[in-house]
Amino acid sequence: MERPNTVAGLIAKRDELHKLRKALESEIHKLTCDIDHLDAAISLFDASQTPRAITRYVTKHRAKKGTVGKFVLDYLRTATAPVTSRQITEAWISNINL
């Protein structure tokens, strides 16, 4: 049984809007990249001009002040053998469950 014209029209319109949204999201991504490149170029030529875009991307896993240094010193105190910076980093990552 065929769908009624109303349902078929609604489905076609939904598909059309979905394609439009996908195209617009792609365009937004391109524009964001362009803005980021311009911000980087501005900071190369004039370091005092800090674009607002830099503040948009805040690190989600930022450690509280002093916690990394405390962890490293504690790790070095308890180490029984020489350790590499990679081992310390891996221990930090496992400690904060990242």
C-alpha cells in the first residue's frame, strides 16, 4: 500500500531539510577553521592582540593549580628506580582516570 500524499510530502520535506542542515553544518565547520587560521595569523604578527576565539576552547581536563607538581614530587619520592617523564605522565593519567 502506498503512503498517502501528505505523509510522502512530509517525509520528502524532512529529507530536504536534513540535507540542508548537513550542508550548513559543513559550512559552519569551514568558517570556524578559517576564523581559527586568521586568529593564529593575527597572534603571529601582533601578540598583544589576543582574539576572543582562543577563550572559546577551554581545556576540559584542566588540573587544579598545584596538583600536577604535587603529584610529580610524590611520585618521585615513592619511586624505587629512575623514572621517565612518560612513566610519570602515564601514572598521572591513570590517577585522574582520564
